[in-house]
Amino acid sequence: MRAYDALAASYDGLMADGSYRRRAAFLARRLGKSPIPVRTVLDLACGTGTIACLLAKRGYEVVAADGSEEMLTQAAAKAEALEDNRPLFLLQSMPRLRLAQPVDAVVSTLDSLNYLTGERDLRETFRRVRRWLKPGGLFLFDVNTPYKLRRMDGQIYMDETEESVCVWRTFFSEKRQVCTYQVDLFRLRPDGAWDRSFEEHRERAWSEAFLRESLEAAGFASVRLTGDLTDRPPALNEDRWQFQAS
């Protein structure tokens, strides 16, 4: 089963601590300082559309792309609650991004780019983002750091709601620089029994040097790195890096 095929329907309830409003506010502050006025925004790997909808509420015209049809189904349902200015959702993988026209800014949140485990896919994604970004526009994204992904080796995590239980087992490969999440999802059925699903997720621990080099190779002249949701330089034990490229 592909990542998020089963988890999509339960994702929002299980990830309620995702700090989406703070993240959307942080993105809006950065977008407000863009060298060009920002009206159109691409949310790359948008998941269930929470960030896309929060940015739409702030007045941005949002295009949101994701490679999971199941996650986009949840996102479209969520957007129905907006009275107007609903995001446009596209079923597209990151390395195959193609838009109708360029946008003023691109955002990607909650370690989506870590899911690109191959160098070619990461480089192609950056190239396509640059292709569909207007001159002077910002590319804002975050990644889980190598420090965090290494620290997760051999760990077990559990998230639960009244209707679902999710158990994550994590393993880090130094050779491949990849953290594998083995996910068991249990969902309560109307008859009181539980259904079990299993997925595997993989995240690549990208180094700061490789991310910078790949951004520059794609045509980004300016790259800024900070700690998560802050303007300060990242700490040595930072769990998440925030990149800004233009």
C-alpha cells in the first residue's frame, strides 16, 4: 500500500498537534516581505489541504498539488467549508509539477520534501519549482533535519483518537540516509470491530550542503536557512530547518 492510502482519512485527527495556524502565520509573514507582491501561491505536497485553506482565508489565491488522490479527497472536502476563494487542487507528484501559469510564491510544509528520497527527484522538483515561480518570487519549505531522523532510529510512537490508533515504528539507515516509518493504523468500524492497515513511509535525511547546492543548480540565487518558525539561525540540535530561496 502506498504512503497515505489508508492514513489519509484519519490524518487530520491524528495530527491535530501540527501547529498549522502558527505555520500559516509564519509563512504569511515571510510572504509579506517578498521582493514581489504575492497574490498567487502554490502549496506543494499539500496533503489534506490545511495550510492551503488557511492561506486562502488570508486572501491568497492558492493552487495546491499532491501526489495522493486520497489526501486530495480530504483536502477538497475541507475546502468546501470556505465560503469563497477555495484552493484549486491538482493531482501531481513533486518531480512532475506542471502549472497553467507561474505563481508569485511556492510553499511546502511539514517535511514533504524529505519524502523525495532520490537525488534526481529532488533536483527535478527544485528545477520545476523555479520554472513555475515568477522572477523574484519566494520558495519557502521546511525539512526534517538529519539530526532528527537519526534520533528516531528504533523508536515507537503512538497517536490515537476515539476512532483510530496509529503506531509508528522508525528505523534509520546510515548507508542510505533514509528513515523508514512502519505504520500500523487501526480504525473503529460501526459494528465495534477494528480494521487494521499497514503502510511504509520513507524520509531522506538531506544535508544542508546538498539542499543549497541543488537549489543553486536549479537557478535560485539567494538561499536562507533558519530554525523552524523563527528567523534565528538553526541550532545544532534543530529538528526542522526552514529554507527560503529566491
